[in-house]
Amino acid sequence: MSVFDDLVGQQPVVAQLQAAADAAGRIVAGNDRGSSAMTHAWLFTGPPGSGRSVAARAFAAALQCEQGGCGHCAACTQALGGTHPDVAVVVPEGLHLLVNDAREVILRSSRAPTRGRWQVTLIEDADRMEERTSNTLLKAVEEPPPHGVLLLCAPSVEDLLPTIRSRCRLVPLRTPPFEAVAEVLVRRDGIDPAMAAFAARAAQGHIGRARRLARDEQARRERSDVLSLPRSLQGIGSAMQAAKDLVDAAQAEAARLTGDRDTAEKEALSTALGGGATGKGYTGGTPRGGAGALKDLEKRQKSRGTRTSRDALDRALVDLAAFYRDVLTIQLRTGTALIHDDLGEQAATIARATSPESTVRRIDAVLACRTALEGNVAPLLAVESMALALRTG
């Protein structure tokens, strides 16, 4: 057993991180021989679903483990479970990583480890940092403390400032093979092999989404609704309605995913502020000083909801792009396996009725919509433009 067991289809990465963990152990023991494999800042890159955060968390556990990541000791289980006192995981809940979060990273990384061997800080979605946040974080990279380790996760090296990425050791991950993802779903999660194979291919190698598709009937319905869009684009009116339905579905999914957490956070804050208290001097209503705290919480929750909604919309666009890729595959008779092979007949119907040139334009329209959303264009406006292009393609 090893902390790297869940890192699917990434053998070169596992070898690199294992060598670094071994070198880190020698450094802690006072033996620097071979320690060039270890450094203080790491950048994990790869497409969504490739396992960036899985690799970073596993590496954090291996650094704390006296055996280099055995997977069963207290240090490993605590690091992987998010409870190790010397492993901090920073996940931007809104659209951006705030500058105050970067300052907290610098403060934490400067502390000596309390129980572990290293003070590890992991930042997921580091590409969501604004420039001023990146500039603040740069200090932690330029002036690392003796036992501080910074792990950054981003889709590509270009998503970070050159001054940061040039000081990091690069760990490039790839999209794992569908077969490897399906094998993990069967072995680790007990998924039926046929369902695992379908989910792995439909999720395009995205491990987390494959697990959700395999387990959640609602997730499969949402995918089916998205992929029915190409058949509904018969005119301007239908295109505009389809765009609205797609955006509404993403917002509804976000509300479903964040609703319980939002409610629990509000209840916890109310309790902490003395909400619901009784007795002498209590007049009811919002506790004194609570209005500002409640407003801050609602602001964070709104930002998180916006991000969750846009992430859901982006997943839908990835599915659409893959569907039109299947159409193009059929038109060009490449013989390549379809991504959405359960919708092969639908793709073949569109392939016969359109040209390869129009299919390429449709793929470009979907990708342009993703780019517009990344640029903070209003979701409905961006999706409406895409839907019209898909209709007229």
C-alpha cells in the first residue's frame, strides 16, 4: 500500500515524487546526499481530472511519513484526510484566491512544524490567483523557510506568473487512460465493470466526475440533458431557449451542491454569535455585531455559488465539444472510438446532415464560449452566442 495508489496512470510522476520524498527523508535525518531531488516549491499541472490535487496531497503525506508514504501510518492518514496539523490545504471557494489567503500562506509556511517533518501548504486552483495575490505569494517562494514546502496546482504553467513558476519544480500530469480510470472505479469503489467503463469514457478520463457519473443517477440525467441540446437547435427561438435552459441547469446544480453547506454555515455562525439565546437581557433578532459577520458569510457563499455554477457550465461545454468531436470523427471516417459512444446514433444522424467544415465551426463556437466564461462574460450572453452559432454552423 502507498499514498500514491490512487494516482491513476501517472507512473513517471509517482517515480518523481517518491524520489523527492526519499530525499526529503534524508534531509530530515541530516544526510543531504541525493537531496537535489527535493525542493521547497512544486507546481502540479495537468488538465481537469488528471489528478493534480490527488498527487499533491499524496506527496504531502509522503513528506510527513517516516517511510516515504506507506499509506497506513497516522501521518499518512491524517495528511490524506485533511487533519494533519502541518499540512494546510487552501481551496479558493470563490472565483479568485484572495490576497488575504496568500498572506496567511506566507505566515503559516514560516512556522516550524509542530508534529510532522515539514510545514506543507497546498494551494488548489492556483490559477485563480489575481496578479496582486500572486505577487504577495511570491515572497513565500523567494524566501522559503528551512522546512517549508509549497505545493501549487494549476492546469498549465502559463496560468502562473513567470516569477513564480520559474522557482517551482514542475510535475506535469496527463489525462489518465479510460481503462485505468475504469479499473480504479471497480477496484476501489466497487462499481460494476460495465458502468465503470461507461463512466470513465463519458467523463473523458476525469476521475472525480467518472465516480459521480457511475454513482449518481441525477448526474447521468444532467449529462443526457446537455447532450440533447444539438437536436433542439431548430431556430432562433429554440436556440435562445436552449441557452437559457443550459444556464438554469448549471445554476440549479450549483444550488444543489452548495445548499446544505450554506445552511450549515449560517447555522454555525448564528450559534457562535449567540443566536437563539434566551434569558435576561436578550432582545431577540440578530446578535450585536452579527450583521457584519453574516454579510461577509453571504458574500463568500455567493462567490462560491457563482464559481460552482460556472464549473458546472464548463463541464457541460466540455461534453458538447466532445459530442461534436464524435460527429467529426464519423464524418472523416477516422475509425477512432467515440467519447459518447452511447449517443453514436445521434452523432451519426448529425454527421450525415452536416459537413466537416460546419462541425469544426461548431467545436470552435463551444471553445469560444468557454474562453468567454473564463473572461467573466455574463454566462447567459456567452451561451446564447454559442447556441446561435451551433444552429447556423
